[in-house]
Amino acid sequence: MTQDKARKAAIRHRMAETGEPYSVARHVIGDEDPPGEEHSDEHAAHHGEEHAEEHAEERDREWNARLAEERADEAHRLADQARERAERARERAEHADEAADMAEDARKRMLRTLDAGDYLANHFGESPVIAIFCFNPKDMAITDAKQNRPSVVGGGSVYPSVENFLIACRVEGLGCVLTTLLCEVEPQVKELLAIPERWGTAAAIPVGYPVGRGHGPLIRRPFRDLAYADSWGNRIP
């Protein structure tokens, strides 16, 4: 490496290490312009060197600007992540406060529900009957298919029959519950049960005699908490 190249490399290295602009890094290193010469060829070479240095200085300014922009973008990204974490923390704190304020009987009821769900998950395959509800998309009038959200209208022609089945089981003293987790593995379910290709699955209902006390009292929210009159948010008197 020539002395000139070594000098320029030293300047750029300091700029990268300290973030100093070209002129400051050059001054700290002790770089000096080479003395002028009378000879025209040397003068032309010196002029070319100055032009190259000016070009390098401009390039360094652009590099510093890009580096500053990247650091600013990274700072914004970290700030956004911090805000998201803070928001999640606030939500968890609010839920914790709600849980703390929950009446003891409601807390016990929630724990029983969670225990029942865990038991079902661990013994799902032992259910005497698992009713699989199927549908054919060609027979459905899915009027919300073009909306910018997940479609739900198609299920309107399937789940009323599921509800009727649940009510009938309850009347007979049978335990049952609506589940849809098997829809995540629909291809395997269809292969196992030889369901035709054009049909899909909408629900899997395990049915059996209840373990424990069976059906307990129903807890329903007041109607006025679930419905509005004439417009959203306008509570029913």
C-alpha cells in the first residue's frame, strides 16, 4: 500500500470508529496536503488528488447520513417495541386486577371450567361418541366471502344444527361440548372417516355421560349487556 493510500485508509478508519466528519478525522491524524510543485504534470496530479479527496469526502458525508438514518430507524423500531410491551403489561395488569376483584364463587366456577377443559383434552379419544358435523361449500350462500375479514356467514347454515344437537343431548342427560380443534387437522380426519373431498368439517362434538355432578346451573349475562337498540352503543332501557 502506498503512503497516500495508507493515509486515506487511516482517515476512513477513524471516521468509522469515532463518527467524526472527514475534516476532523484528517486533522486528528495529522494529514497535510502535499506541497505544490512547479512542474505541470505534478500540478495536474495534485489537482486530481484534490478532486479524489473531495469525492471521497462527499461519499463519506453520504455514508454518515445513511448511518444516521439507519440509527434513527432502529431507534424508532425499539421505541415501538417498548410501547407494545408496555401496552401488553398494562393489559395484563388490568386482567390481574379484574381477577383479584372477581368474587370467590366466580373464581371457583372458572377453575372448574378450566379443569373440565383439561380433562376433555386428555380424554377426548375416550369419548363414546364424537359427532363430526360436515358441510359442502357448494350448497352455501356465503354472502360475506368478498369482505376484508374472515368469512362467518357460511357457518350460519351449519351451527344451528350443531346447537340443536347439543340441546337434544342435554335433554337426555348427556354431556357434550362444541369443539373445532380437529378442523386444524381436517385432511387427517377426512382420510380417517372417508369423508368425500368436496366436503369440509365444521365441528367435532364429544358425547358421553358427565363425570362428576353433570350439568350445573347456567350463568348468563343480562340481556341488556349484550344487545343495543337502533344503533351500536345505545343500550336498551
